[in-house]
Amino acid sequence: MGRELQILLLMLVTGALLGFFSARWAADHSVLSGAVRAGSWQAWPNAGVEDATPYARLRYYLDDALPPSPMDRLELLAEEDDEGNRLDTACAYELKGPMLPVRTWILGVHRLGEHAAATADLHAEQAIYEPDGTLLIHLAPRPWPGNWLPMPRQGNGRVRLVLQLFGISPLERERILKRNPFAIHRKRCS
């Protein structure tokens, strides 16, 4: 009996671990969760609807967050630059894009692995635009002139950018999801 019980426990633990990791993988990949890629940014535009897939909702629940309402808000996440490199706190980045056709927006920097609020954020009302309407934002450990978001000084070195767009029309939502809202280029690393 003792050996049979050990085999049963091993099977249960293995099944639970496989279930957890496969659900986590599915929540992060577009095929099963309904994620949409726009350059380096990724969004789950239907996570807040009534018939959303469980994997789309799981993507937010794993971060202790509620999915955004599809009626008024779109949220995009980026953990890599445009070259596919993970965003690192030891590096400086330049984000560049056009003026967004929304009522307002917030760009936040979050440490990965933490459920706390953003370590830094930039609101649309604080942003300085170029004369042609382009927005240039520097994400760096040290201050930069113009629009600057400081990198977190502590943590594991990896960050996530969270771009929240408020007051967005359905047509503009589709346009933003088809193009890169902000290009993310690495400038240098220390």
C-alpha cells in the first residue's frame, strides 16, 4: 500500500504542476489567450468582456489585477524592446511615437515579479510633445531632459511597461492594435 500511495501522490503533484505551468504558458501566448501584438507591445483587448477566454482573464489575475473594461480602456504591455531584448534596469531606452488619439493615457514602469503599483509613471498631461506631434520618452536610470521615466533602482533587473489608454473609440482601438504605439529602442547599457 505504501508504494501505491507514493505513486498516486507523485501523479497528483505532477499533474498539478503541469496544469499550472501550462495555464501560465497559455495566458502569455496569443493563440489561446486572444493576445494581440503591436510591435513590442501586447494587449488582451477582450479580457474584460463577458465571454472572454479563461486564459485572457488569467493573464490579469496572475498580476492581481482586474481585466480592463473594453468600453473605455485599452491596456498594452511591453517587456522587450523592438529588437526582442528584455527591458533591463541597467539600460537606457527611447520610446517614440505619434500623439495618441485618446482622451488621456498613462505610461508606467513596473518591476517584474512584483504586484505593486508602478515605480514611475508619465501622464498625458505631463508630456512634452515635439513640434510635429511626436512624443519622445526616455526610460533610463539617470535623469534625461524632456520626458523621462526613471528605471527602478532595485529588483531583479527586468521591467514591464504598461500603457493605459482611456477614452478610446472602437475604430482607434483597432488602429492602435494594428500598429506600434511607441517604438522602443535601446540606447545604451551600463
